[in-house]
Amino acid sequence: ASATIVAAPDGRGGTALPVLDGTGPFALRRLRAYGGPARVALVGAMSAPLGGDRLALTAEVRDGAGLCFSTTAATIALPGRTGAPATYDTRITVGDGAVLHWLPEPLISARGSDLRMRTRVELAPGARLVLREEQILGRAGEPPGRLSTRLTVHRAGRPLFDQELAYGAGVPGWDGGAVLGGHRAVGQLLVVDPAFEDAPVAARTLGPTAAVTPLAGPACLVSAVAADGLRLRRILESAKSDLFATDIAMRAM
């Protein structure tokens, strides 16, 4: 199954959605926009990803447009009937002067599932981005399935960020003190803004299980682990509010 989102300037200071198309589990819905950026929510129309599924989501935010993407509920990776892994590939392009908030709800890795998730982002030099990822390893009282994720971000054709993570059965050390240390929720918030070139964000800790790290480019990364999804979201939302309060990131949103 696949889905495509295209956001473009509407010529009146706002953003139009000339393409909003999804099949299978992807049901895309326009939300009421408050101001210029368009708002889109993904509604899960059926259980997915199941083992063996191949899912693809593509988003393009054209020059000067603004888009806020969310999901209405957590995504649950479940085992399939054949034991084959599922794949979920997301490709995002953000043009010059464009703004994207990519804020899906968490991904839950259920027992017995096997999911390979890849997100690739291409940013123009003047693009701005806030991207949140959250993974919950196992439902209440159960071990997680196998989960591997990779987030790759290029800006102006050059690598900005490339991180690959893996958890679950067969992955050495994933639950050890150097990785999760017994925590079951892990997430990150990536903020890219050309303003960071003149005013970079300082590295600092956010309590015992989270940190803000400036990247080698106009970007910063908030990384966190927590006992559960609620605590993880509180950490990431607090960090996002703090970054916005500096009036550096995402002023147009």
C-alpha cells in the first residue's frame, strides 16, 4: 500500500494540497488549518503493518509551502501469518522556504512482529523541519518484536544526519546499559533551521535520560529514553517548547 501528500503554495499566503491520496491502511484527512500551513492527519483504515506488508508514504512540501503532518493513533507492528518481515518506507522532500512539522504518534512493536522502517528526508538549503520519532517496545506486559529503524536526512544534497537503531530478539545488547538500560520507550526530535547557522543550540542534558545535541549543520537533535510512552512524550514536548521559546525554530508554524 502507498500514500502521497503534496503541499504547495495556494497563491494567497496559505498552502494547498493538490495531491492527497492513499490506499489500503492509509486514509489521509485534511484538517482545519489555522493560518498558512496545511494540516494533514493519517487515519489507520486497517491493521498495519502486519508481517509481509510493504508500506510506502511519500510527502513533498514545495518551495514556500507549509505542512503539519500527524496521525490519529499509534501505529502497531503486528506479526503476520507467514513470518515474513514488514517494511515501512517514508520519503520526504522539503523545498526552499518551506516548513514541515512531521509529528506522528508512536510506533508500537508488538511481540512476534518484525518491522524494518526507513525514513529518508531531502531538504533544500532554506527548508525548516521538525521531525519526531517515538518507538514503544512491546505492549503492556509483553516483550517487543524485532524492530529496525533508519533515519537519513540530507540538506542541499549533503548528509546531515544518518542513524540506524535495532531492538528485539537477535539484536545484541539492545537492552543493556549502553543502549536502553531497561527502558521501553525511545524517541528523538530533530529540528533543522537555517537560523542555527548563526545561533547554534548548546548541548545539554534534559534530566537523566535525555539530551540535546547540536549537529554539524543548522540542526539539533533531542534524544531520550523513558519507562513508557507518556513519559517519553513529556520529555520531547518540553524540549520542543523550549526550542520554540527561543524563537529560532519554525517561526512560521
